[in-house]
Amino acid sequence: MEIKTERQNGTLIAKVEGRVDSANAREFENALSSAISDDDTYVIADFEGLSYISSSGLRVILLIAKTLRSRNAKFALCSLSGPIGEVFKISGFDKIISIYGSQAEALAG
Amino acid sequence: MSAKRLLRFATRLDELARLSAAIEELGEAEDWPLDLVFQINLVLEELVVNIVNHGHGGDPNHEIEIAFTSEADALTIELIDDGRAFNPLDDAPTPDLDSEIEDRPIGGLGVHLVRTVIDAMIYKRENDKNHLTMIKRRDG
């Protein structure tokens, strides 16, 4: 698992690559939390390079979503593969987190 | 045509790497669609992590046995462990899937994912072991 970040006009784009499972979820949580700064008003987690995620990764996404909501920052996910999109749907996360088909759509939203 | 494969893992989280490698190898050998490899990996990770974390109170010296039987239209997975009794069909609450972000509890989604992804499940407790049989249709 690796996270690459870039910023565009106050928006943080965090590209998550590889696998997030129970063995590295803590590492994922630390990496994503520390990539986000208090000034970011919009955070996009780009999952184009993410090949696998389990409930341990969903837990981290929900924690981040809660933290950002508590300070009125926006949060979105984009470019989920078919099975990863399914995992978010089954968990009901598609109803509480904005999910876009592409990074461009997320930036426009 | 059916093929059976038996795998054994210790009750440790660092066995997950070996588990996912074994599932990938099996999927490749039997020509599973990539989505099926993902789903089986997800289901087994969630169940194995539950057994490791809750079944033995963190004791790493137990064994989990996983048997795969592959047929043309379905995959049958049998999971056997000697941890405390746990029936994934009844013993895990249905998670809250409707609240707003602020009220959504952290965790509790693993077994829900398993129950949703798997097509049929049978649980029995026998000889102080949990026996979980799961059937996943190959057509998704």
C-alpha cells in the first residue's frame, strides 16, 4: 500500500495504491491522516490504483470521513473498481460519502 | 469435474499474506474471474481475522483449516476452527447502514460483507469446532 498526494487549489488528492487489508490498515490510517492537513477544505481519495480493500480499510475511511465532517471539510472517493464499489455499496457508505467515477468529476463536484 | 484443495493457517494476522497468495494462485489455476478472486479473498479475510482476534483471545498457536471444492458453476468453501463458538449467521448484529456519518458506528461490517457476498451458508458446532460451509456461485 502506498499513498501519493498532490494539492490543487485547497483540494488534497490522495492516490491510494495497492492493497488495504487487516494487516496494514493501521499503516493506511496513519498515512492518510498525516497526509491531510488542517487547511484542506476538500479531500479526494483516488482509488484508481487500489486493488483490494476489506472492512478494516472501510473503518479507516469512515474515521477520516467523520473527522473531515466535524470540521466542515468535504470528502469524496473516486475511480473505484467494480468489486471495491460493491464493498462500499454493501456497507452503505455510498449513502454517506460522495463517490465519483473519475478524479475530474470529483474535482468538479 | 471438481477439484478439492485444503489449506491450513495459524491464528495470526501475518498469515493473511499467505492466504491471499493462495487464493490468487487457486483462482489463476481454476480460471476464476477477477471479481470472484476479490470476493473470496474478502470473505476469508473477514472470517479469519474474526477467528484470530476473537476466537482464541489472541493465542497464535491454533489452526484454521480451509477447504475449497471447485465445480463448474459453484465454489464451496469449508472453514474449520477450534475457537469459541461463533455462528456468523446469527451471532453478529446487522449493522446500521442508514445513519448519517456522525452517528455511524465504526466497525461491525465484516460479517455483513460475508453474508452479502456468499450465496449460501451452513454453520454447525461439532467436536468443539466451528464448521462453516459457504457456497458461492461462479456467475456472480
